[in-house]
Amino acid sequence: MKRGTKLKKYALQQFDYHVWANRQVCEHLQKLSDEVYRKQIVSVFPTIYDTIVHIYVIDRGWLTFLTEGGVSELSEEYFENLKNTIEIIVAETNGKRIEELGQMQDELAASFRSFIEQHEDIEAVYPSGTFNARCVDYIQHMVNHGTYHRGNVTAMLRQLGHPGIPTDYAFYLYNLSHL
């Protein structure tokens, strides 16, 4: 098996883990009342819901970044456009129940997975201003970002007196081996 094929398989497995973990959290939150995941608390984000929206917004941003081939210049105009785009995406989530946000995540995941599957060179380098990294590196970063914020959700749930749900990579691998 060629190196690029192995890396694509790795990127897909990491991405599938990210999708699985997001689903685990959304399904867990669906068992709780809206009041729990929308309750204002002092934490990284004002609410658990805001944290899930953040993961979704960033995932959408990475898909856009990758499909557009990166960004050659990080100008003031770029950051203003980015801010406006984030506001639009956040507005699309307003008033949605966690089930609807989970569906939005699933639809995004299908598009993102298709991008990875169809990508010819997972090692292609994408510019980000003066910084360059491979496509597979950005995907790994997105997965790590999601892991970090799912951990925030668990901490926030515990702060509110509710248990979290295991989403560690080892749980994903265990789940895969028992299908």
C-alpha cells in the first residue's frame, strides 16, 4: 500500500472518530432537557450548546478552507470576511434543538468525508498566510480541536451535576471492534 493511501486511510479513520464522538455527545445531550445544555455557566463557553455550535462552525470553516485550497494572505479583509461568515453560520444554528444541530453536523460530516475520499493527494500542502501544512495535518488538527471541546462539554455537564459520555479514541476503537 502506497504511503498516500495509508495516510488517506488514517485521515478517514481520524475523521470518522471525530464524527462518532460528536454523535455520542449529541445523543447524550438529547437525553437531557434543553435547560441543561442551554444553561448559562461560567466556563470556556457560556453554554454547552454554544460549545457544540463552536465545534460545528470550526468544522465548516476547515472544510471551506480545504475545498478552496487554503489562504494565500491573512489580510484584514480576510479576517473581516471570516468574522462575517462565522456570524452567518452561528445564526443558522439559532433556535435549533440539539437534535437539529446533530443533523447539521451529520450533513457537514457527509460533505467533509466526501472531500477526503475524493482528494487525490492527502499530503498536498495548503497555505495559511505564511504558514503551510498538509491537508492531513489540518484534518488531524480539526479532530484534536473537537476532542478538546468535547472535553469542555464533559466538564460543563459535571459542573451542572450530570455525567458526561466517554468519547476517547480508545472507546471508538473498542466500539469498532465490537460491531
